[in-house]
Amino acid sequence: MLEYKGKKYVCDLDLGFDIIRGKWKPVIICHLTKGPIRFLELQRITCGISHKVLSENLSELEEEGLLEKIIYPEVPPRVEYNLTKKGEELSVALNLIEKWSIKYYGANK
């Protein structure tokens, strides 16, 4: 049994999947692999995520150290999100899952 932030997990894989659990977190990470993205652009390209849900997911991913929020001292303030090294390493695993999904369940099947 493993414990992290007051929650118990069966194994490390269970913990890993809990960190990226949900419909949007893996999608957000995949979009951020292309480089820094502003909030509204990220909302637009994820097609269907609400402002509130995107904000919550970004905060959770930032809290886990998977992405960083960069606030530029401008008027109006410009905010961008970018993957950290930890997030980039996770994106490699997500990319493998995406390739597996395309191979076995893609539109051409």
C-alpha cells in the first residue's frame, strides 16, 4: 500500500493514473508538448472544456509539478502554460498510449 497526499494507492501505477485521471489532463499535456500556450488558446483547441474545468485541471497539474504557469509583467497580464521536465517525461508515455490507440482503434480500423 502506498500513500500520497493523504490518499492510499494499491501501487505506483495507481498513483500515476490518479494524477492524470480525467478526460482533460492527458489532452492538456499533449497540447502543451508543442510549447507554451495561453489559457484561452488552450481552451479553444481542447474543444468543449469549460473555463472552470480548464482552470481546475491546470491548477492540479501545476500543483503536481507537471506544468508551470508563466505570468508576464505586462498590462494586461499575459499568462502562458508550459510543461516542466517532469511533464515532458510524462508526455512521452502519453504519446505511446496515443500511438497504441491509433494502431488498434484508429479511424481506419
